[in-house]
Amino acid sequence: MNGVALVTGSSRGIGRAIAERLGADGMSVVVNYRSDRAAADEVVAKVEAAGGQAVAARADVTDPAQLRALFDAAEQHFGGLDVLVNNVGTARFSPIAEASDDDFDVLFGTNARSTFVALREAANRLRDGGRIVVISSGVATNNRPGTGLYGAAKAAGDQLVRVLAKELGPRRITVNSVRPGATRTDALVALQPEPVLERIASETPLGRIAETSDIADIAAFLASGDSRWVTGQVINAGGGNF
């Protein structure tokens, strides 16, 4: 698989697994980080060790100017862009009655506005035949108490995906979203004690929570030529849990 991919938030977690997978598949990868340059450099080194090309690029994607500059850096370093994997997000959980204005601003700014800006830039910059993949969340549809603002912000991104897929179809650019369920990342392990993870696994038809590689495999398919006839889809990746 050839081409150039930009993966936002790819110094750790799901984004890191996706960047490493795309690099192993033969793509040149822009590894975006906000503060942990050492972690981003580890991803770059792993891609290069597998024979690929990668570069670390700092940007806080909640800042539209920095996000636009990230696209500039991708074009300047590799000469163009074929794939965007929009992975950055943040979560806060509380009942709607207790959510603050700041909760709304943070959740919609990080999860909805940054997705909008990234999709707008990708629509104007990707080469024809490109791929856009948004990493969403299962909370966009599971309606559990405490997930209202976070789920709504993620659902906004899913709606943008559906519309943009129709707008970019004439250029053969596909646009899809992936909704992971509970996925074993450092952030999840830090937030949830092991008994909670075990309970989630027991409630999942496939009997476990996801590994980051599970989500990376789906994203890699959607970023590849094999997904040429799949667009405007929101793919649930929760092991059957939603």
C-alpha cells in the first residue's frame, strides 16, 4: 500500500497502533503528537525499522491554526497527502444535569470542532482516490447515563462523515468512521480498575475488550485500496457489545 498518511494523535494508544500498521503496510506516515516527542519518535523509529518512512509533527489539533499547519507539514515533507486518520479525542463523563459549560466547550472543541477542521482540510488537500477515516466512539450510540456530552460530540463527527462521503464521492475519496468499544490503552487502564475491565469483557459477545491492533486493522482496511467500494459508513467495532 503506497501513499502518504497523516494520523492525528498517533504517539500513543489507538493512533499509535494505526500509524505503525500503515507504516508496515508501506505508507509514508506523519506521526502527530501534542507534547510527548519521545513517544512520537518511537513510532517513527518503528516504522523506519520496518522499511517505511515517517516523520513526527507537533500540533495541538484543538487549535485550528496548528491543525492547518500540520497538513502543511505533511505536504511539505512528503509532497502530498492521500490518507487522513482523524484519531484525536478526549472524554469526560457526568450526568447532563451536572455537566458544566467548560465540559461542553472541551468535549465539542476537541471531538467535534477539531474533526470538522480536519475533514475540511482533508477535503481540500487529499489527492483524488484518497481515504478519510475518523475514529469515533461507541458512546455515540449506547446512550448510557453520564455519556451525553461526549457521545453527542462524537456523533457530530459521524454525521460529518456521512455527508462528506457524498460530497467527495465524485473524486473517489472515501470517508468512513470507526466506533471502537472499550479498548486496552494506557488511558483506559488508568481510568478503570481491572475488575471493571473484566466486567466489560464478560458483557462483550466476543469475550474480551479490544486491543489497539484490533482497531488498527479496521482503519488499515479503510485506508487501503481494498475499501474502494465502502464509503459513508459508521462501523461499530465493539466486539458485538453495541
